[in-house]
Amino acid sequence: MRSIAFLFDGQGAFRPGLGKDLCEKYPEAKEVIKKSSAVLGYDLTDHVWGKHAHDTSSATHIAQPAISTVSLAYADVLKTFGLHAGVSLGHSLGEITAVVYCGIVSFEDGMRIIQKRGEVMEKGGGHGSMMAVLNVGLADLKELCKKVSDELAEPVVVANINAPNQIVISGSKQGIQEVAQAVARNRGRGIPLRVGGAWHSPFLKEAAEEFSVYIDTIPFNKPTLPFYSVVEQKMLDDPESIKTSLKKQMLAQVHWVAAIENLTSQGYTTFLEIGPSKILKDLVFKIAPRVKVETTALFADLKELADSIEA
């Protein structure tokens, strides 16, 4: 299994109804939802496919545990078919999900960490916004963000480098608007993102400090499966190093392109998105079109997926 990389979804994967069919078909998945609900203190199904589902996408403190729980439910079902990761990593929130999957923290502590992360981010990041930028080079976009930040004295930064032609910026609402206008003048395209705040930007400094204090109370263990840190862009197996990387993660840039390129250079030839979306599958295809890439979201029968991955 060394050549298979599991990619865990970020918060952008949330949509009402996710995981419902999975739980109806596989009792292992239903058990994960039940276990998570007990830790979170509410019935997660109400917020994923029940009466509150349509409000969850804008409620970061609920959406984050929901995405991670459903992703781990997919992973648990795949285990029953003998499919395990050769390495695990995740996009933003998904990095914490990967930490849970790799046994670095217990499931219960992992859910508490993710719940806390959502709470502090929702509280701290709401003053800003984010925008995906297409067809503008990274160097030009960085320069543009710095220029606008200096002029307004408000931060605008490159938050995610998702694909060669897709970069996400994060910062003040006015700053994002200024950058959007400049991008349009340069024949690029800006797409506002429906998120709860300016993630991976200086707006989250206080949230990151509160989160850091919280995770110091949680015991971390050596991984039972290989873990790749997108923050550090390397494999980590020391518990304290992993904890330190997670303290940085909320403010750190998500360089997804570098992560995928590094893993392909290390011999990983198959990538599997674990979660209810195909966002990461599409990004990997843009970064490394010659690798094999699939997503759990497109398979009703996970045994069929496991068989196709192992073939």
C-alpha cells in the first residue's frame, strides 16, 4: 500500500445530505457518526442531513466536525475492505482529520480538537473573506496582495496554492475587493468563496493562540500510519513536531501543489480523496495529470472502489 496517498477533505466539501447514503449502506459509517455525536454533545445527523443541514455550511464550528466525521466514516468502511493509506495528508481542516486517521490522537480527542478549531475560527475570522483567483501567476498575485495590504493597512495574503492556475487569497473584505478589481484588469478571474471568514490569514492570530493553548492539553502519539504535514512539507512522526505543526496550521499557507509534487517525486502514484467531495481529485489531476486519482464521493460501492485502487 506504500504508493497510495489518502487525501482528506477540507471544509469546502460540505453540502447538506453528505454521508447519508454511506450510513444507510454501511453500519461502520453509522457507528462513526454516532460516536462523534456523543463527543460533540449533539446529534450530528440533524446538522448533516436533518432539520439544520442547510444552516451548517455557514456554521464553521459544526461544519468542520461534520466533514471530518464523514471523511473518517469513509476511511473506516475502506478498512473493512483492506484498504489503508501508504501516507495520509489533508487540505486545511483535512490535515487534522489525517492526524486522527493516523492514530496520532484518539478519535475522541480528535473530534474535540476539530470542534475547538471550528469554534475559534468562527469567532476570530469573521471580519474577512476569501477569493479564488484564476489565471494569475503566483509571483504577480503575491506582489498585488502586498501592494493592496500596504495601501489599506489591512492584510491580504495568499492562503492556498491549490493548483498551478488556482490560488486562493484571504484577508480584509475591502482588500479582497481591491485585488479582485486589479485581477480583472489583468484578464484574470476572481471567484468569491462562501466561507465563514478569512482563513489562513493574520485575522486568525488570536484564534490560533487560543487553539495552541487548547491542543497542549491533548496527548499526541507516534503515528500508526505515515503522516505528511502540508505545513512543514515533509513526513512527520514525532508527536511534539506534529503538535507544533498544528499550532502553525491555522495561519500557515496551504501549499497543496508542493505537497502533491513532493509525494509524486517520492513514488506515490495513486491518490484517493477521502470525503464527500471531488475537489481534491480535480486539483490533483491539474497538478499531476499522469497519476491515478479517485474519490470516495463518486462511488456508491466502496468495495468496488477498493478493488479498483488495488488493481
